[in-house]
Amino acid sequence: MRALALLSLALVPAAFGGSLWPAAAQRGMIADPRAALTGDILTIVVSEAVAASNSQSTKTARDSSLSGKAAYDGSGDISNNQSLSSRAAVLVTDVLPNGNLVIEGVRVVTFSGETQYVVLHGLVRQADIAPDNTVQSSNIADARVEFYSKGQLTDAQKRGWLANLYEKLRPF
């Protein structure tokens, strides 16, 4: 019986207890938790504010002995203020030779038939990463921050094709 057990152990291939993660990606228990390697996750705190305004005025006058006087005054003002705030986790997709991190991520939130997308891309210096593993969106180089929505509410805010055609064809 003992010989049979030894024989069966000799025929079973050896099993190795290895890790699923490469040894280079392992960090100690008290290591810095900030993102530094490809595949690490980093939280971006998006806080963007944009303000734009423009003002124009035009004044013309003409005096002719044949037709009399003609004058035109016109002016217009445009003002636009927008602010965005959100938090999104992104993935470090590459580490450049100088230590900067290439980040990329998408956050999708769906509620009440409306889907909102936050798309983030850019470069982050490791020095800009806070101890809680967050980065302000203003510290992202070559940043591309996109917010867009799809759903019933977004569709309801768009003008129909007939209204667009009327807007293009009306003279004033």
C-alpha cells in the first residue's frame, strides 16, 4: 500500500505555488499607495470652470443730398459660464522615461434613462499625486476632459429638423 502511494506521488506532476501578479508589481505593506506603475489606478478630481464673454457695437451714418440721411446702430453681448465637477478613477496606461504617467479612463453613470459619460486622458507628474492618490484636473498636462450625455432628457433639449430648417430659411 505504501509503495502504491509513493508510486502515485512520483507520477503526479509537480505543482508550483506562484503569484498571478509579477514580482515587480508587488509592494510592501507600508509602501506608498500612490500610483506609479502601469496598471495602477488614480483618482482624478475634476473641477473646471470656464467663463467667456464678448461685446460688439456698430454705428454707421450716411448723409446724401439725393436720398437724405441713413443711420444704423447695432450692438450685441454674449456671455457664457460653465462649471464641471466630478471624480473619476483612471488607469495608468504607460510610464514615460521621465517618470510621468500616461492616464486614460471613462466613467459611465446611468440614472432615470439618462447616461452621462466622463472621458479623461492626459499626462500626470508623480509629484502632483496627493497622498490619498488623487490629482486635480488642473494638474493634468495635455488634458482632454469630455462630459457628454445621452438619453431622453438630452434628446428633448435638441431642436427638431423642421425647427432647424425654419431657422436657416427665415430672413431675420
